[in-house]
Amino acid sequence: MSFAKKILLNESDMPENYYNIQADMPNPTLPPLHPGTKQPIGPEDLAPLFPMELIKQEVSKERYIEIPDEVREVYRMYRPTPLYRATNLEKMLDTPAKIYYKYEGVSPAGSHKPNTAIAQAFYNKAEGVKKLTTETGAGQWGSALSFACAQFGIDLEVYMVKISYEQKPYRKVMMNTWGAEVIASPSNKTNSGRQILEQDPNSPGSLGIAISEAVERAATSDDTKYSLGSVLNHVLMHQTVIGQEAIKQLEMTGDFPDIIIAPFGGGSNFAGIAFPFLRYNFQEGKNIRCIAVEPASCPKLTKGEFRYDFGDTVGLTPLIPMYTLGHTFVPAPIHAGGLRYHGAGAIISQLLKDKLIEAVALQQIECFEAGVKFAKAEGIIPAPEANHGIAQVIREALKAKEEGTEKTILFNLCGHGYFDMSAYQDYFAGNLVDHELTDDELYSDLRKLETPPAA
Ligand SMILES: *Cc1c(COP(=O)(O)O)cnc(C)c1O
């Protein structure tokens, strides 16, 4: 059989609906709880933060939710994205496995994140919202939302984790170019920020702190809402355009995946590629292994506890049933910034608890080795986050070689690494270290939790 190494779809093949896995998962997620009353929250509790359409999507059990024309119009700038067969990497590894990757780095912001940023900006605009607030760690989410807000004419205030603000000036300039205001977090603009600065004037910040600041700003201003780049059900659902396209592209090759792999921060790019395929497991008796890869220095899926916890550090968000390391957990400053979050979303956590997906934690040096191999073979220099997925792909491809099995592996190359060259520089200079967490580092924040257990 012969087929192109690059598998492209026509514009008309772009998905018309988001796929909502809540319609098909065997056990539904537990409800989010009000942080004060500890009772399940209703739509009115979320209304200060999100437009009504996104609140509806958050709890919807409809299998398909139509993608608005205005959103598809902006997707057309870079969607459908290409699927590649990594033939050079296969040769380099001398593996009988077939390796495919979906490349989301072709978006203007360089990652999968615009898939939800565009949708969120649109739904806010449609409900008359003038301004959004958000947080960003490594800067990828902030730049994706800046781009999307510019498309729909909405103002944006981005709270950027202070250490990244200082170390990644170009990400900040990107956001400014698209018109966003970028504030180093913790800041003096919010009570949450001032509270943290009082305890530690030199705080390097964390994603959880930046979320507290962005949420507080939205909750206390009338025409302003908040936008989150991962974790929540509606965010994961917007990413399913990735997997739906990949299904069509793989059909063109005649192959079907045995294993699907994606890096894991809050779950959005993993959900994007895996959820549409999980339907085959749930409904057609297929047995695709879906593997989420997290950094060993922030191992909520493999070492966290399944219980209710806050999405932010200060404790302003609803309580979400999730695998968590505790909302005050501050991970070591590894170079895959986008993977440094203390928890996972409700859907992912339920699927993992039910053993319908798998998780592994990898050390960063192995991940950078894998990323460099990939770049040499395939050309594209991956985002450090994506390197986690690639390292697991290489493990599985080598295992297939040992066992002499012809596995088909699909992974999400969720972004390019061209703004992360300083991370590669540190790797080449030998400045990266693997970080083995002590039990104390791992569990001290969990032990402090007073939130309810999740049954
Ligand atoms: C943000 C980001 C991640 C981590 O977030 P998820 O929601 O888990 O996808 C991973 N890779 C890239 C390139 C990112 O920008």
C-alpha cells in the first residue's frame, strides 16, 4: 500500500460538532460543590465567571454540540491540521510499530490551545462580555486567548506566573502584540495577590495563584468574565476537533490506533485526541490504550489522591472531584511549564479511577532526549510538554520491537517549541536535573486538605 507521509483533509472535512464524552462515559462525573456550603453548585453560581452557553456545555449530556459558523471561520486559518506518519522516527528506532502524530503547532499561537480559546472568546462576545481575564503559566494559554480575543474584539487581562514573566519575555510580547495586558502574578491588583505577597514578597508565583487573581478580577467586575485553558469539561470538549479529524485521516491510511499518547497538564490536549477514539472502546468493544503522560515532578495522576479540591491556590473556585496533589502544591520549576498544575479535571479523573485510561509519570531528561531524537528525525522541534508524550511513544515503539508486534501508535504533537529554545539550551548545557519527589514534598499539601473526600 502507498500513502503520503503527510495526511491532509479538505476544509469541508472539518468537524461540525464538538464531541461530548459525558454522553458516553460509563460512570458520570461527581458534581462540583460550592466552596462555602459544600452542596452541588447550580448554573447561577458560575454565572459571574462564565457565559451561560459555556455553563450549559459544562453540564451537558448531549453527545454532539454544534460548532458555531463564526468559530469554524476562525478555525479555517489553521484547521484541519495535518496528520503525519513518523516514518523517519520509525526507522531511527528500527521498530515494527507504525507511529502517527497529529500536529497542532500550525495554529497562530503554536499549540492546540486556540481550539478552545476561539470558542470561548466567541461565546463571551455573543453574550455581550467586553473583557476577559485569565492566567498563564508558560505563556501558551495566554497567547492563544490573546489571539482569539483579537479576532472577536474583546479586551484581555492575563495574569502570568511571575517566574515565567521574567524568564519568557517573548511570550509576553506575543500577548501584547495581540493586544492583551500582561500582569506578573502575584500582583498588587487583587486581594489574592496581596495576600500571597504579604506571606512571601519574593513569591515566584504559581498557576494556582494566578488563577485566584484572574477569578477574583472577573467575579468583582460587571462586564468581565473569566476564561480557563484546560481542566473544565467544556474546555476538553472544544479540543475534540483534534481526535475527530484524526479519525478521518487514519481512515485514509487504513490503520487504526492500538495506543494513543498525549502529554498531560490539565487534560485538554489528551482529551482532544483521545476522547473521540474512546467512543470506540465504549460503544464498539475496541480496546485502544489511551496513555496520559505527566512529569515526575508533578505526578497528580499517578501519585495524587482522588478527592474534592479547589482549582486554585487561594480556594475561590468550586470544589472539583479530581486527582490532586493538593491545591497549595508548588511543583519544582521544570522546563515543561504547561504541565505544572496540581490537579486534573473531573472527567479525566473519573475515567482514570474507572481504569478506562492510563497514566505514567516521566523524568524530564528522558523527555528532552526524546524531543531531540524526534526533531532530528522529523524536523519539527516539539514543545517541552509534547516531549513527555514523545518519550512514552519511544518506550512503546521499543517495546513493540522487543515483542515483535506491529502496533499502531498515535500521539498528539500539541505544540512546537520555537519559543522554548532556552529550555533546550539548558538541556544541552547539562543544566536540567531529574527531580525525585520525597514523600514529604508529595504528601504534605494533601495532608493539609480539609475538603470533602470524593466517594
Ligand atoms: C498548555 C499545554 C499543555 C498542557 O495542557 P493540557 O490541558 O494538559 O493540554 C501541553 N502542551 C502544550 C503545547 C500546551 O500549550
